[in-house]
Amino acid sequence: MSSNNKGHILWVDDEIDLLRPHIILLEQRGYEVSTATNGEDAIEMFGNNNYNLVFLDETMVGLSGLDTLSRMKDHDNSVPVVMVTKNEAETVMEEAIGRKIDDYLTKPVNPAQILAACKKFLESEKIAGQRFTQDYLQGFNEVSRRLFEPLTWKDWVEIYDKLVSWSMELDRHPGIGLEETLANQWRECNAEFSKFVEDNYASWMKPERDEDAPMLSPHIVDKYVVPSVREVESTFFFVIDCMRLDQWRIIEEALRPLYNIKVDYYSSILPTSTPYARNSIFAGLYPKDIQKHYPQYWIDGSGDDHSQNKYEKELLQKLMERRRLKLRNDIKYVKIIDTDFGKKIEHEVLNYTRNQLSAIVVNVVDMIAHSRSDHPILREIAPDEPAYRSLTNSWFKHSSLHGMLTALSTQKNIRIIVTTDHGAVRCMRGAKAYGDRDTSTCLRFKFGRNVKADNRNAMFIRKPEDYNLPQHNVTTNYIIAKEDYYFVYPTDYNHYLSQYRDSFQHGGISLEEMILPVAILDPK
């Protein structure tokens, strides 16, 4: 398409002279129009030229419109074809749709119909992109202004929601030139959000919490799961490890036809790491209290996430006992960490409706994030945030999770609660950390004896008990990375700086890691 016209149209009609006023109108509006009066000529022209849109008469002398359509689609299926017909019979429309018609108009056509079809197929992306640019720049100024004001947790949820929505909308309009502007705004917002958390997090930990404080990890089961168990026959509690809000939006869009969905937001506790945040969800307690009351279920150290979440079922059972909930049968607990096992659970999931409470942990999203760092092919497939979202979309469509939720949507008197323990942030900047050989190895947080980092890059926790964190020994302190920083030890600094740059990590303070969805799904 040249820069001087909006698109090249082929109009095929055996009475093309009667359509001359429409053709003149299209040319005046910046479209280039070529014409043919029969199917044979149209197919030859279609094969020898690059057209952006075809208007095709359904009833012509010689080769019919439907046969012409089939031949065109065999040659190039990407060019949209609009069938123009006098025949409103349902069978004709069904056959046209079956042969991959893109749209149809009924004769006599008027100028407004023709222009609408052209804008739909030739200008819709440009028009939508222009509207998005206008709306985004207005919203950009509003968010920039709000960053200079005192903000509450609810304010930050609204800002994060806008950033996610803009990012996902920009995925649909690549190349309009706003990528760098939005990326800079993400960085600015995460810098301010880190200050907000650093200033307020300790107050969220107090028993007498301010009404502006967010709901936190230990509150999820009490707020959503316990009431559901009392209200419906069967409750399913899905925890998708390491799921960000943008990833939930992708899943939600696929589930909307099947469920009535209500979404709330909560904050992960710190560190935003599976052993802390997910244990806290299942126990209904902060890590310090799990260690105190259930030492047999708390594993100190910084090993892999799976080894430190062995007792989620037991912690959930203890929470049900503390709430004096006598279930009619044992809690069904499943953790999905591989595809074959996930498919097995997908085939069995309808049997779980006999249980009053089923808890299903899905570890795949977390594995996608970490595998991207470890496998060059995944980093090539998902080199940036839009591609990472696309990878999530591809996974979910073919996942056992999708199969389970589709099967459960057919059931009555069940409820599904879906949430996550933390999100992940794309780490782009390294920060030097200092500690002894016993210091934990996590990239976004560390604990140990006198661990240190620059306070511009990290939040320093000198008294873990004030943050409801375990006190491993008298000199234990924590450092939590802010924004998109990741910790690197001075030894072999440049090697590890390069190795972990541009990887998705969790454990720190960022909008993506801390502001999390809780969705309540009721089958339609």
C-alpha cells in the first residue's frame, strides 16, 4: 500500500457501471479501486496484483461469486473478501461463511455501508491506534499528576490496573511509538510504589490495621474460601503460582463465556516468594506465626520453592480446624508441576465435586518464568513483555487448567476461587549485595547475618519480627529488592549481572509482584 492511499480495492460485479458513484466516492476518500465484471478476470487480476480488500458480487454470469471466492482464498487467504448479494437466503450465507467469507452486504448497497466496510478492514487498526494514543496520553498526564499526591493502596490498585490495561492494549497496536513512553512510566510508578511500600508496610503488619491497609496473603482463605465452603456444596481453590495481573486478564477473557466473574485485589506479603507468600495463604498466618505455632511445617533456609511448600494441605487443614469448620470429607489437595500429571487431574476433576473443599496448586506459570531464564529458545520466543503475555496465552489455551475450568463450568452449586501467591517482575538492573556464605541465594531478597545493599535499591529489614518474618538467629536481617533490581554478589559480579539480566524474578517490591487478583467464579 503506498503512502498516498488508504488501500487497494478490487470490486467484482457484472453490473459494475451501476456502481460508478460508489467507486468515485471511495477514490475521493483516498482508496484505489480496480474493477472486474466477471470471476475469471477477477481471479487473474487477484493473482497478479496486491489487493487489500475485495468486494465480490454473489450472482454473476459465468463463474459464480462463491466459486470465485474459493479460488481467491486458495491463492491468498489473508485478503478480506466482502460478499455483495441480492440473495438473503440463509443457505447462501452459510455457504459463503463456510468458504471463509469475511463479511457480506445486501444489495442495493449505500455509500455508508461501503465506507464502513472499508474502514473496518483497511483502517480499523489505525483508527483504534489513534484513539488509544489519545486516551493514553490523557491518562498518562493524570497518572503523572497523581504521583505527586499522597496515595493510598486503592489508588495504587487503580494506577496498576491502568498500566496493565494500557500495556495489553498497546500489544494490539505495535509500532505507534508509545512503547518507550509507557516503559518509562512503568519505571516511574514502580519507583514511587516502592517508596510507598517501604513507608507503609510495617503498619500493615500491626494487629490494629488502618482501614486503608490492603488485604494480605493470610487473609485470603478467611475472606473467600471459608464463606464459600459454608455457602455452596463444593468449593475449588486454585492457586496459580507466580501469576501477574496481565496473565490473569488473559485467562479471564477465555473464561468469561463460562462464568460470572468478580475480581478483587490483595497484596502479597514480603518477600514475594512462594515459601513465604503461599505458605501464608494456606495457613492463614504470617510466616513468623507459622514458625511459632507449627514448627513442624516450617522449613528454614532458601532452598527450592517445592521443598519449602510440602505442608500446604496440613496448614489449610489446621486453618479449617481453627475456624471450627467440620468438612464432610477430607480436603482434596493437588499440586500440578508437570504436564502429564496435570492431564490426569483434568480427567478426574469432576469427581472432586464430591468434596466440600478442593485446593489445586498450579506451578506452571512460575516454571514458564524460570524456564525463560534457563532456556535460550524460550527467551527467543518471549523476548519482551508482550511476547511473555502471548506465551501465557498459548500455554493456557492448551493447558490442563483450561480443561479443568471448562469441565467445572458445567456443574451446579460449586464455586471456584482463583488467585496467586505473587507475581514476577522483569529484572533489568543489578544491585550489589553483601553477606557471608550462609546468606540465602535468592535474587530478589536475601536474609542472613548482616546482609547489606544500597538502600536506594533495597528495603532493609533490621527486625524481622516487626514484619512478621521468622527470626533465624539474633543477627538475621532481610534485604528486599525494589523496582526491577536483582541482587548480585561482588564476586564474579559482571558474570552474574549478565546471566540474570532480563529475567523474570520474584521476591521483591514491585507493582507486578505485589498487587494480585482474587477471582470468584460462579458457573453461568
